[in-house]
Amino acid sequence: MPTDADSTEATTVLDLRPLIPPERHATVFAALERLLPGESFVLINDHAPLPLLRHIEANWPGLFESAWLKDGPEEWQLAITRTAEA
């Protein structure tokens, strides 16, 4: 009989820290495009990604939700979930 642990999917983690700044937004946008409704990933960054969040909302209004998991001071983590079809 399966347990809850057996049926839990691993959470995808997108760590932007090793990427050079020009690659970061493009990497996140590609990950967003792959998400199906209800799917999510955890974004890790070396600063609060506020401009990125504004860009996501401007380009895909109402399509994604975000929840802060860790708010600095050296690492920021954010869960981003696709909530609807485009």
C-alpha cells in the first residue's frame, strides 16, 4: 500500500545563483512556459527577485502565484505555481 511519501513528487528547484545575470530571467521564463496548471518550482536567488516578479505579472497577468519560502538575507526562495491556462 503506497504511503503519502511514495506519491509525493519531487519539487523542481531552479537555482539562479550560478548563472550570469543576463541568463537569469530567460531561464525563469523558459521554466514558466513549461509549467502546467497546478505545477510549481522553487526559485533560489541571491537577492529578492522583485523586478522578475513584476515582469512575470506584466507578461502573464494572473497566470502564476508566488509564495516566499525564505526572505534573505543571503538567499531568497520563492515557490512559483501556474494557476491557470494561458
